[in-house]
Amino acid sequence: MKLVGACLILLATTWTGFEASRFLSERPLQLRQLKAALQSLEAEIMYGHTPLVEAASHIAKQITLPLSRLFDEFAANLQMGEASVKEAWEQSLKEVWKSTALKQGEFEIMKQFGETLGQYDRIAQQKQIALALVHLEREEQDALEKKARYEKMAKSLGVLTGLLLIILLM
């Protein structure tokens, strides 16, 4: 019976460590994907002269979950026409953000970006997208550093915590 309990403890703590590690791995990937989505949005606005609703729908098809939901929700909120572009963007961010590996800093960057979305002419909008991309690049570098530093440690810590608990309980 003790052996089964020890295995369950070790399994649970190891799983927790691997989940923390997965979170650290997904954040840089999602940031890269978000930057690519903003670059696609820039291309749609600048060169395709595509309306924002269509551009958001196109981008949602190009990227994977959970960020594709952000642009799907944004397009749906815009099509309803009940909210401004800023409100539609914020509402979409709030709905989708919990399912991402992204942090509050990225949320603030995207929220500030949404405040300028659709407010300016194409040239000024391009500058706002470039500014958001610079901020996201900085966040991506931070995420890569944290991944390199803590990913292996999170896995090891999960296993070692389980072993410590087993030893203490025996």
C-alpha cells in the first residue's frame, strides 16, 4: 500500500514539474506566433487594404490555438458591431488570455496595441504595429532566457520534490 502511495506522490509531483516546464516552453512559441500574427495584420492593412474584420479572420486561419481564438473572437466581436474596435479587442483578449501561456506584460502590450487599432491612418497604424512588435521581441527574449534557465530545473524539481515527500512520509 505504501508503495502505491509513493508512486502516486512521485507521479503527481513529476507531472507538476513537467507542466511547469511545458508552460515555460510554450510562452516563447506563442510570443513568436503572436509576432507573426501582427506582421500578417500589418501586411493585410498596408498592402491588401483589407478591412479589419476580414484581416482578423484571415489571421485566425493562419495561426494555431489558442491565439487563433483571439483573432476569431475579435472578428466575431467586430461583426456584431455593438462595440468599438478597442472594446472588441479588449473583450477578445480577456476571453482568450487565460488559455495562453503568456503573462501580464504581454497582455498589457496587446491591450495598448488594441487602443490604437483602427484609430489612425495606415502609416501611423504600421508604426503602432512596429512598436508592439518591438515590445513583444523584448518579451520573447526574456521568455527564452527563462526557458533556458528554468525548464530543466522545473522538471528536476518535480521529481526531487516527490522523492523528498516519499522519504519524509516513510
